[in-house]
Amino acid sequence: MEYWFYGYDFDNELNITSKEKILVRRLLQRYERQGKEGRPVVNTSDAVRVEFGLSLIQILDVDVKNQILKTNIWYEYTWVDVLLRWDPQAYDNISDVRIPSDKIWLPDIVLYNL
């Protein structure tokens, strides 16, 4: 069975177009205009301070002879992205949103020997 719908906006019918959805669309439009290749700064002379944290979750194996330590770790990066700022009062006091990481700028950090 196939269903075809032409010209019907289900988002409005189901009230899915919430303030959060509108906010995320507007934030992503900023990235569409600027692109995610450049750093998210107001002035090119500004730095993006990236903080890095690492937590050891588990030691999986220790090979003393070959000096190999296998672990399970959790790492986290945090930074301020000026393109993702908004006034919470304009969006029903929404203070945080989830945006897929492939849609925004990410720091060029690579961990070796993992």
C-alpha cells in the first residue's frame, strides 16, 4: 500500500514546529552562510579555546614485555561557538539544544596510539 501526500504540512498539523525546531533551523542557517570550515569567531584574530578532558574508564590489558597498555577511555572537548549563541527568552527559555556534530565546526584534534 502506498500513500501520497501533496502540499500538506504535517509539521503544523502535529505542532512539531516548536520553538526548539525553529531555533535549531536558525542556528544551522548561520553555518550555511559562513560554512563550517572556518573557526567560529567574530574576529579572525580571536582564538577558540578548546578544553580537553580524558577519563580512564577501564584497563583492559597490560603487556609488560611489549610495553602496551590497552584501555577504555572517555574523552571530551568543550569550546564556545559564537555561531550557536541565542537569547533563551526568545525561544521559550530553551537553554540547550542537540545538534549533530557533522553540521558544525569541530576542532582538528586527533588522538594517536589509541
